[in-house]
Amino acid sequence: MLGRRAWWEIFHVALGVGAAALIASLVAWAYPLAQRDVWIVAIVGMVTTTVMSVPQIRRAMAADRAEQGGPR
């Protein structure tokens, strides 16, 4: 089960990915000639952000388990 810290980490990652998608959609709308390139760069950035957040989420899960007295 995910604890409070892990949910907060996931929430922040989702918020960041959502903000990146919003910014990318605005940029793609404002500069239609580069729409494909904008989305490629945005998707790579969103995937990178998600992958880089995995260690923080694992650390938060471990802290939650330690707080509950569960196994590591």
C-alpha cells in the first residue's frame, strides 16, 4: 500500500507532466510549423521526468514503510 509520502511524490510528478503537456500544447498552437517537433521534445521531457522520479518515489515508499514499522 502506498503511504502519504509516496502519494505526494506521485502527485507532484503528475502535476509536472500535466504542466509540461499544457505548455507544449500552447507552444504547438502558437507555432504550428514546428508542432511535430514541439510534441517530440515535450514527450521526451515528460518521459524523462517520469523516469527520473522513480528513485524519489521508491525512497518515499521506504520512508512510509519505516514509519509504519513494516519490512524494508
